[in-house]
Amino acid sequence: MISPDVFHRLRAAQLRAVREQELLSGRNWILICAGVHVLAMVYPVFLWVNVWLLRSASLNQHLHPAINVALTVLSGVVLLGFWWWARFAPFRAALNALIAYGLIQAVLAYLDPHQLVVGATFKAVIVLGLIQATAVAYRRHRPL
């Protein structure tokens, strides 16, 4: 006869495997957010090329496109750094990624309020992904 203790150990192992998969999923959300952020950089690069190469005067912006591109690249690098850090401390990395992304967006909004609307879809996807990563990492972080 099989001992009931064997089934409890198997169930515990299965729950640990599910939690590890969730943990990887949270880490992957940070990587996805970095990828979406790279895709969102297409529009600022387009504006920068228009201003720099074509000397387009039709772009009445308060923020120079080069600053926007630099902050977008900085955000992507920061998200990749948090993705790497999530291997060791997933909850702290996900929470800090969410806070850092919010601060960078706040700086952009302070420099040019129009930046809140530019790429709003990408920003919403990134924020939702970082919230999902934080939630998954929090569920894993809590003691059982």
C-alpha cells in the first residue's frame, strides 16, 4: 500500500514547480516590457530624424526629440537591468522596475506634458506588465 505521505510530498513538489513557473513568468514580464519599450522608441527616433536630418520646423515640441530618445533608451536599459536582477530578487526587482519606470515617465511628463499622451498604448502595456510581474513575484515572495 502507498503511504499518504507520498502524495503530500508529490503535491508539495507540484506546487513548488507551479510557483517557480510563475516566478519565471514574472521575470519574463519585465523582459517583455523592455521589448515593448524598444518598439515604442520608433516614434521618438522618427521625430529626431525629422528635426535633425530634414530640419523640419513643423514640429513644435517643447522637448527635443534627442532627449526623448535618450530617456527611452535609458528606460529600456534600466528595465533590462531589473530583468537581470529578477533572477536573484524577483519581488524587489519587479517593484523597483515599476517605480523606476513611473519616475522616468514623471520626468518626461514634467519636461513636456504632451509626452503623457504620446505612446499611451505602449506605456499602458508596460505598466500592466510590470504590475503583473510585481504581483507574481509578491505571491512567490510571501511565506507559505
